[in-house]
Amino acid sequence: MKRSITIMAVFFAACLTLNAQDAKQETPSVNPNAAEITFNKTVHDYGTLFVGGDGNCEFEFTNTGKEPLILSSVRSSCGCTVPSWPREPILPGKKETIKVKYDTNRMGPINKSVTVLSNAKNSPVVLRISGSIVKKTEESAVPEKAMTSGAAPVAK
């Protein structure tokens, strides 16, 4: 008798636990008037840069929502990439830019990300920079001009 009561108690507890997990999770409703951030581009390709070259780029965006847009944080994936962004609210329809400076004193490929956190309904947005940094050599410092078919070499 005690055994059957114990089994029924365990069964009852298991049913309550399973029933509690079936409770529907409420999803927060999305504000249809919320701010929305729309970028002209989300990837900037530097191409090939020389060591010490210009590592600056800009990402232009527009607040396409109906409420002011507030950028709470713009973080880069490493210390070699430094973003700067507007700290004041961006009104609906207005354009602004996020400026990114990459330290070009490091040789090798570039593949970094910048995460933009805001009050926009499409937050977060990840921006990417890519390219390659190469060492400047004597040969690469002198531009090469292609000879046309009518050109003749000049003797010095």
C-alpha cells in the first residue's frame, strides 16, 4: 500500500512539473513605431593598404523608424579597430555616420566586426571591415606605367 501511494505521488509530481513547463512564454510585443536603423552598407572593403596607410572609413545610416534612435553602444571586436558614433538621439528621417579607424601598422589580413547596439527594433547590427595590409617595398612605391604600342624606350 505504501509503495503504491509513493508511486502515485511521484507520478503526480511529474505531471505537475511537465504541466508547468507547458505554460506559454509571453513574447514582448514589437512597437510598430520604434526606431529602425538602416545602413547604406554594412561591409567596408579596404582592399590592399600599405603599412601606415589610411585606415579610416565611415558607415552612413538613417533612422527609418518613427521614434528617435539612440545608439547605446558601438563595440569593435578588438583594440585595433576604434569606432566613434553620435551620442545624441537621431530623429526620424535623419542621417548620421559611424566612423571606424583601423590601425594599419599591423600587417596581414583584416576581418573585424563592429557591433551597434541601440533602441532600434532591428538591434543589434553588425558592421564588418575587411582587406589586407602589406609592407611597402621599393618596387611597389614606384607606379608602373604600361607602354603603348607606339612608345619607344628612351636611352639615358
